[in-house]
Amino acid sequence: MSHTVNFFAGARAATQCSQWTTNATTVGELTHAIIEVFGPNLRPVLAASTLLIDGVSHCNVDPATPLPDNVQVDILPPFAGG
């Protein structure tokens, strides 16, 4: 099981990459892995972000939410002009 994570706007700036791959099985594992790899300064960005899991928006998603196999996760921080 592998997931593609796409970073946009402030998340891309904070991680300095646009795409990353992980084997996390839940949203909580995903966010923990991102913070472990890219650093704790990303925590507030993730907290304010919307996750798109295979194109479906998830705001304030429960960390126990399972990630289906081979999904694409987009991390969309708030940005101006919306």
C-alpha cells in the first residue's frame, strides 16, 4: 500500500517539495509521518489545511480515519483570494 501526497501553497513552501509517498494506514499516521519527515514547523500548516483524499474534501478529519489503498492525498492550506 502506497499513497501519493501532494503539497500545495504554504504546505509546499514548508516542505520544499510538491509530492511525497508514504505507507500510512490512517490520517493520524499520515500527519505524524509528514511531521517526522519535514519537521514540527509543519504542524500548524497541517492543522489549518483541508485534506483531499482521492478528490473528496475532509476538514477536521478524525485521525483514526483509515486511508484506502493507493489513494492520492492533497494537502491544501488556506490561501488568499478564494
